[in-house]
Amino acid sequence: MRRRLGDETVAIEGLARLPGGASRDSWVFDVRRGDGRTERLVLRRDPPGHRIQTSRRAEFDLLRAAAAGGIPVPRVLWCEEDPAVLDAPFFVMEFVAGETLPRRLLRDAEYAGARAALPGELAAALARIHALPLASLAFLERPPEGTAPGAAELARWEGIYRTVALDPHPALELAFRWLAARVPAPQALAVVHGDFRIGNVMFGPEGLRAVLDWELAHAGDPAEDLGWICVRSWRFGADRNPVGGLAAREPFFDAYARVAARAPDPRAVRWWEVFGNLKWAVICLMQAASVLVGGMRNVELASLGRRVAEMELELLDLTEES
């Protein structure tokens, strides 16, 4: 097919949906220009009928700011906010070659070098994300004035839970109460990625190539990202290494501190790890509701509803230990 790209008519070839990505649609395609040059690109959009509503314009602008801040991300090219064009807002970015599957990272001999390099690279990337100039990113959601980021996020996700939960979940109710009684003291706001974990980074045999999936970014407590990457679900069975199946907490926090020039508070990070398990449970309920109530036909989203039990068990263990 041929389409207009600015003042140029180009050929669109090899359009194919990328695997994975339960919350966003991603499509890869080749653009062939009139002079014969070919460029591989990725289109990222909201799937119609999805219950997690975020802004593609905000994600586009944040990726552009991240690139300027020295964070490895795909180069973004253009954004279309009119849903009439492709049934939903979308943006286009460059294609970054590499691998995203956590199980390959954690098990394959080919990625032994990446397993060694990634803890330090991820810590450095996260520190740079938290150093992005928040004043120039006014579109990012912020907690209400005078409200601790932890309290604001807890209230937001409890509100979502009350909307999407179709059955009682006593373990989640207990976790909401446990967290409400232990909210960390307010910290200076920073850019929070919101979904920083293996599975959302592109890597090669040498290590990190790009940080992906910025749709949940907001202004908040930087300890939130540190706790999220420690959630058990992101270890993919490598439980002896709580940071994404790659590293122990202390060396990872030390690597983060060397770039951020501040050491994270382990107690605050622990609170955010508990919160992260609860948040992931609520997201799984949301994804299942997209099928059960929203009418989407997606086996992956439907199956995520079964995973809530994993987080319930983990939350009971974490809150009993603390």
C-alpha cells in the first residue's frame, strides 16, 4: 500500500503485529521511499475497547525527553491523536532489534553477558529516568497537593480495584489496609516510569538496548520503580535474585545510588514492593475484565485473571514478614 508521509508518498510493506504487549497494540512495518531507501518502524496504539486508558501523545513526548536525557529508548517520529485515522490514537517510532523475552534472558547461554551487564545498566537507566526535568513534563499526572505519593497511588489503585473486581478478594483487602497504615513519608517528586522491569526492556547479548513501555509514567516517589522491579512476578522463576531474576537488592540499589547520588531507603522500597504486588493483582483483574465485561477476545488477557492468586499468596507472605 502507498501512503503520504509529510510531503512524500511512501510504500508501506511487511505490516505485522508484534507478539506480546497485553495492554497496547504494536505493529512493525517497512517504509520504502521514492529513492529506494527502506526503514523499519513500529506503530504503537491503544487496542479498541481496552480498559486501561493512557495517552499516546504523553508517551510520545516522554520518549523524546528520555532520549534527550541519555536514556536508551526508540527514536519517536510522529504522533496521531485523531482516533478516526486508525480507530485509536497512535505514534510511530524506530524499530530496535533485540530480544524482550525474560525467560531467554534468564536461561539462554547466548545472554550470559547480558545477565552480567544488565543490573548495572538498568540501575543507571532508572537513575537517569528519575533525574529527568519534571518541570518540562507538565502533562505527567501528579499526586494532589499535600498528599504523599504513596497515599495517592494507593487511593488511585484502590479506586480501580473497587470498579473492576468481580469477586471478593480478602487477601487484597488486607494488603490495602496494611499499606494504608505504613505509607512512606513524602519525597521530592520525580519522573516514575511506572512499569520498569525485564519484559519491558530490549536487550542483546551485550546488554541493554532500549527501555520500552512508558504508558504508566507519572510524577511520584522514585522508590516506586525500585520496588516494582523487585515484584516476584518479574523474576520468572529465578527467585534467588529478587531484582528481575538478575541480582540481589543491595548491589542493585548501590549501582543506582552511584548514578543518582542518593541511596534509596530500603523501608520505602519494601513498601513499594508490597504495593507493586497489589497493583499487579489489580491490573490482572482489569485485563480479565476487558474480556469478561469489555467484550475483548484475547486469551492472554483472559488468562491473566488466574494469576491474581499468585499475588495474593505473595502479599500474605510479605505482610506477615514485615
